[in-house]
Amino acid sequence: MSISGAEIAMNKWCFDIPLWSMNQAIKYIAGSRLSNRLAILIYHRVRNDADPLTPYDMKAEQFDWEMRLLHQYFNVLPLGEAVSALESHTLPDRAICITFDDGYADQVEVALPILKKYDHSAAFFIPTGYLNGGCMWNDMVTETIRFYRGRELDLTKLNLGLHKISTVTEKRETIARLLGIIKHFHPDSRKRILDYMKTLIGFDVAKNLMMSAGSIQLLSNAGMEIGCHTKMHPILTSLSDEEADTEIRASKQMLEEIIGKPVRYFAYPNGKPYEDYMPEHVEMVKQAGFEAALSTAKGVSTTESDIFQLPRFTPWDNNHAKFMLRLMSNYTETEPLVV
């Protein structure tokens, strides 16, 4: 897709505008509501090369210019420092944190060098059940469709229908449709589906897709925050209370054994309040000994926010100016979460 001259000019403007002018732009868009507001960004994969089946994945080039813009115009804080400042009403203006979910290997291989380039700290929330050669259920779906030799994927035995996959567009649509259905299943049901998919292609896939224990140690030694994201990344509302509590506590224990220090923060899988987690899960996180927890509800945190349900914002615009405008307007979103 070509980019217009106006967009090129706007992209250049984002990097050339003086800090005082950007401050005025932020105040114009966000009003006077800038003090004691914390924006938290959420990322997943950061890839060197584009994948036609997952065009929404962040590319290294885009991640680099986003980190450059944050470095130039925002106060990027480590998560622990930001949470403390939020509670003590001492956040600087334009306060922002960077977080990653799911523990992909490219977060270490691709994203970490860029974070270091701009002296940014980030928090990484990792589901421990996929470490050291595992593959998350959603990636197993994608890889099955990538490698399956056929024009249709027959999942009628699983009551999941018959899906056309002869073109890239059909494969993308099938992936999105199946992920939307399967993500709310109980982990045991997911496993049965994925075991069946493995038989369709005849081999395991993506052995190097996720982090290893050594990768987590490397991140921790680099000053990054390591956070808990359960063991198998289930939707907590799909589990019994006992199962949910075990998912939360087992992951915390394993991560603490790996890094040799407390794991202080938790991120709810999928993270939508009242859909993916409920008040009882917030209480479980508190009782497990975490200091704060993050959702995926949009908006920013204020001094009125529940420290165990901090909202996060997903930056998806691939245009510099649009990214900045959306990020600045996000500072006006302060909707309450689960109570």
C-alpha cells in the first residue's frame, strides 16, 4: 500500500516537532487531564519479517519508531515504579509503561535490543506452560492451517465445521473464526482439539516459538520485570475456582524459581472484565501475593483505579501520526472496571 505525501509529512512531523509543541498538542487532545494518569501499552509478537497469515503482528521497524516516539515525547517508567507513583500521586505527566504478553521468543530476540536502544524498561507476562519448546493453542491453530495439505479443513468431528483454506484470505478468515470460538473453551477441550489438529499434519510445529527459562533469566538480568500470565493461558471464567487458583499460583511459583526473586505483577489472560475474569479472580490474585494486576480494558489508570485491574492500551496504528493521536486520546479514557 502506498503512502501519500501528506502522510509522509505527518510522520516526519511526529519526530521533528519540539517537545513544548507536543505538550500543547497533548493538552489540546486530552484536555487538562494529564496529571496522575498512567497509560500502559500491551504488545505481543515483534517480528523481523511479515507473516501473511498474521498481518496484525508487530514488525520490528514499526516497534522501533514507536519506541523512539515514546522516548522523545513521553515519560516511560518501569511498571513497578509507575505503580508506586500512581499510588503516591507522584506520576509525571505523560507517564507510560510498556508490557508484553504470552512469552514469545521474538520478544527477547527482536524487541529487547530495541528496548535497550532507547533505554526503555518493560514488563513481560509469561504463561509458564509453554516454556522450553511449547506452542500456545492459538499458534497451533495457525500452524495447522499453514501446513495442512488440502483445500478444506474438516473439523466436523469436533463440531467445528468445514473450512475453506485454499487461499491466504480464506486461511486468515478460518484462523480468526476458530480462535474466536476456541479461546473460551476449557483447557481440556482445547487440548483435545489441538491433539486432533496435530494428527492432520503429522508433526509438531513451532518448537522455537516461545521463550525458554534462560530467556526469562536474560530478561530479568537486563532489568526487565517478569510477570505472571497463568500456566496455560486459560480464560479464567472457563475454569472452576480451584482450577483458576492453581493456574495463578503455579505460574507464579515457577517464575520465581527461574528468576530467583518475587514475581509481583499479574496479567489476566485475554483480560476483558466480566467476560474473561470476575471479581473472585481479582481476589485470587490478591491472595496469591501479587502487588498489582493488569487487564485489557482500554484507557488509563488514575488515582481512583483499582490497582488489581489496571487498564492497558493496544497500539495498532502503523502510521506515526495516527499512533500519536490515538495514544494521546487514550489519556481521556478512565472507565471503571469490575467492582
